[in-house]
Amino acid sequence: MTRIKEVAALAGVSTATVSRVLNGKSVSPGMESAVRRAVAELGYTPNRTARSLRRQHSELIALVLPDIENPFFTSLARGVEDVARAAGLSVVLCNTDEDVDTQEHYLRIADDENMAGVILAPAGPSALLARLAERHRAVVVVDRAVPDDVDQVLFDNVDLGRRAAQALVDRGHRRVACITGPRATPTAKARADGWREALHEKGLPAPDDLLVYANYRVDGGETAMAQLLAAPEPPEAVLATNNLVGVGALRVLAAGDGPHAQLGIIGDLPFVTSPIDDTFLLQLHPREMGLMAARMLVDRIRGEAGPAQRVIQPSRPVMLGAPAS
Amino acid sequence: MTRIKEVAALAGVSTATVSRVLNGKSVSPGMESAVRRAVAELGYTPNRTARSLRRQHSELIALVLPDIENPFFTSLARGVEDVARAAGLSVVLCNTDEDVDTQEHYLRIADDENMAGVILAPAGPSALLARLAERHRAVVVVDRAVPDDVDQVLFDNVDLGRRAAQALVDRGHRRVACITGPRATPTAKARADGWREALHEKGLPAPDDLLVYANYRVDGGETAMAQLLAAPEPPEAVLATNNLVGVGALRVLAAGDGPHAQLGIIGDLPFVTSPIDDTFLLQLHPREMGLMAARMLVDRIRGEAGPAQRVIQPSRPVMLGAPAS
DNA sequence: TTGTAGGCGTTATCAT
DNA sequence: ATGATAACGCCTACAA
């Protein structure tokens, strides 16, 4: 454990001078080189705990995610890292496992560790978030909106649902079902609302039996898809409103022992193995979302940001495989 | 920002008493309740930076991973979290992106932030790791062996390769190919060595054209599998030595426009969509590996661990779908 | 049991 | 430009 004091002693200067060299303040060339030599010789790096305590902020940012196993979020994380590292900040990831208590726990840690900022993909409402923002801590929320007055990078979820459903209708389908997440999940509800609006705009019915509230994971998609296909009058097309239920739905179709249906999925599928013919994808570009969120956070940390803003992230429609026969 | 001083003032005691209450030292009941009331009223939580500086260690552990987008590692992370959280430690994840410089960067942060311990899945050799261990920092290495004298939780990679290849040979195949990672990746090489040994033990040849060194990701698996199947004499079976190249290989097979081959994969496939008939899986249970590593780390942090040990993690063979026709 | 005070390692202020 | 020193917030001897 080498301390600044030892560096100072070896270089024959005061600790203040060492500190100045390390922080790029003006120091005479002779002393500077002596200090740098001593630093190199001892392999000294400043103790970040002491530095954070003194400066009242560290060079860490916390990226607090609800589900580290969802490729959407890991891809978002990569985007955040790229921007943050380039700005001299290090990213630590915290997994809330969709649990609000765990979320509060990690937000509090970020605060108590004097981290420079937090990017949060909320698992649910947070009391701490507002407090952090009030104290002028840098905070950016991604993916799921919160009522607080903080920077947010979001999708227009109703629009996503509408456009995805429209794409399916435009391919000639009249019975278009929707698999979405739990009623209590706002993005799931919004995307389903978009689906409903699209059908109505096209003059099509959107009966309750065409809308399935599944758990928002792979097994939820499987169950829901199986249920839809087993109905007396199965849908001609199915919209899966996130990547995981999309994987589940795709699995059921790929098993191939039931009626077919055209699939639309909101999100991306990094690890699919089946040939996905005849599937409509509305890609979300989570990495870009991470890049944007990190840029906003860096600006805020540097004090270059104005009032809190909400940015809507674009999405991209892609048709995979052969057109519907 | 509420400080211990304010709590002390509100409770009418000294800061020392507040600190004692917070850390479970003996305090008279009257004072204790007064302190607890004040803490609750102010919503006080101790500043972890100051605490870490004073105690010389924080309650954070760093989980340093080479690829946050690989489900193997996210699953491992979940295991680590479960044990660590139960032990009162919080986990922060750091992504090295398979880059040794980034790895050293995060290891240094873990050290300079006085973190309680580090679990590292190495991207390559680390000079800092040995220094951390020497300074009696808690360190556990997972998945990829390092020469240093630290706790390690590993697979027997040669054995994995051997058993997986044996399983394919035992199903009657004589031309069994192998897709593995880059020559410079020790686990990739070891698993390929196991494959070679198995073939030799069965009296089968293991010619160079049956062994493909791919990049260890999905696209590497695709390219390698396509190459193998396009050969004049395509293999009857193919061993993919990790989950990602397994996905790539499976994709090529599922596309179905070439000759077929039976597939063996070392690892798990959380997001596959195709029906995987006729595939041999040697499952690795990364979550269990994370549980074990975290338990060892906690023991070491608590000073309850003896000399550094290496634990070999078991794997499980599974045959999916119908037997080879 | 409780309070006082020193120190963890760094940075920043204030003299020089 | 440089050095001595206070302060960041907390914990823990030591004293009472």
C-alpha cells in the first residue's frame, strides 16, 4: 500500500505538490519530472476512497439495471460503457432483479459511495431518485419513464405497439393477437394500447381473447403463444411486445406442431437459432440508447446540461425472410 | 446530505454513540432508541466513502467479467449476487470486454476503492491480481485458470472436451469435428485437446481439417460450421466447445440448406428458438459456479479461509430430442 | 456506558 | 510555485 506521503518523500517534495502533479495543476518542470519518476517507481495510484471523500464525488457511475440476463440491457450497458470510459468514468453495473427494494439499495449505495452519477432502468417507483436529483446528483433514467423531473431516454411505447401492429395488418392479416407483459408494467401496457389503437384505426376488432398478459420472459411468451394457437379460432398474426416473449413465441412456432401464425416482435434477438422467415422485427437499438443516456449523464456531471429533458429513441422496422405467402 | 453529527445533535448524544448504535456495539436502551428515532427521522445512512476510508474496506465486491453479453457470465453473476447479498455484500459488475488493460483498470479501481473483494473471470494474465492477493485482499478467480496462488473455481476443460467428444463417438459417429476458440485462449485449446484425446482413445483419427479455430462468438461458430459442412467430406458430428459457437453452429444447421451433422455443445443455450433435436449438451451450470465462487470469497473476507484452493466445477451431460436416426 | 479526539489519504486553502 | 495544514465523514482507541 503506497501512499502519497511516500511518493512525496521519494521525490523530495510535499504531498501537495504530488497531488498537483497528479491533477494537472501547474508545477515547475523539475519537480514534475521528479514526482512522475517517484510515482512510476512506486507504482503509486491515488486511493480513490480518500479522493472521493475529499472531492465529494468519485469517478464511478452506477448503471442500475432490472435484469442483467436480458440481452437488451447488456447491450445497453455496452453503449453506456463506451461513452463513459471515453469520458474518463468507470461504469459499475448493479442488478436489481426487478425488485424495487434492491433498486433502492443500489441507488443508496451510489449516493453513499459518492458516485458521480447514476443511470437507472427502473424496476418500479423510486423515492430516492427524486432526492438524488434534488441534491444535484447526475441522474439519467432509461427505458421506462418515471414521473420525476430528471433526464430520461425512452421509447414511445404506444407508437411502438401501433407501428408493429400496423405492419402486421398491412401484410393482410385481420386477426392480429398481442402478447404483452403484466398489466402492472407500464411499457407492456403502453405497447398493448398501441396495438389496440392500430387495429381500431384499421377498422379491425381487438377483442380481449387476442390480448394475452404474460410474464415478460421467455416462458411467458411460450405459454401465451401456445394458448393463442390452441384457441378455436387462432390468430393469423401475433405481436410479441418484447424480445424475451418474442423468443418464447418463436420457439413455439419453430416446434412446428401447431397452426402457423406470422410473428411481429418489438426488440432484437441476438441468440435465435431458427431461421426466422416471415417475421417482422421492430428493432430497438439498446446500444444507441445507452450511448445517448451516457452522453446526457456526462454532460450533467460536467455541469453542461440545462433543464431535465426527455429524449425519445427511434426504432427500426425490419422484415425478415420471405413475405407472407 | 445528513451527517452523523446531525443525528447525534437531534438525539442529544455524541457521534460516537450514534456510530455504536449503527454498528451494533453495546449502548444503553434509552440512548439506542433515541438514536434510532433520530436516524429514522432524518433518513440517515452513513457515508460509505468515509466509512471505507476509516475501516480500510468497503462492503462492495467487484465481479470483473470479460463479456457481459455472454449469458454464461450473466448467469454466473446471478449466482454471485445471491450469495453476496445474503452475506451483506453488494456486487458491482465490471465488463472488461476481453481486454487485459481494461481488466487491470477495474482491478485497480477495486483496490483503490477499498473493495472487500474481487471475483475475476480473467481476460488474460494480470499483474495486479498477485499484488492484491499478497496484500491479503480477498480474491477468487473463476472459469479460466491463472498461475497465481489464489482461490479458483474452474472446469476441467480437457475433461469437458473429452467427455463431449466421447458422447458423440458413442452415438456411432466416426468423423467428429471440433469448433473451438482461438489458439491463444487456454480453455479453447484445452477443450480441443480433450476432443483429440477422446478420438485417439477410441482409435479414431483427429486430422487437422476436423479442428477449426474460430473466434469464440456466434459468428465464429457460423463461419466454422459452414466451412465444415462445405468440405468435400463433411463430418458426421461436430463438437462446439462453447455456448456462443454452439449457437452459431445450430443456426447453420437450422438453416437446413446443407448436409446435416449431429451437434455437441459444451455450455447452455438460454435463448435458442429452434427445436434442438439430436443435440448433445454438456451443461456447465454457471450459476453454481458463481455461488461457489461467492461462498469462497465471503469465507476469505471473513478470514475463515485457509490456503488458496482450486475447485473443479462439475458439468452435466444431456441428450436433447430424438436419438440419431 | 459515554464522550473526546485522532486519524484513515487526499485535496484545497492559505500563507510564504 | 511551493509547503503546511485543515477538512471531507466516519470509527475507535482512550479517558472519564
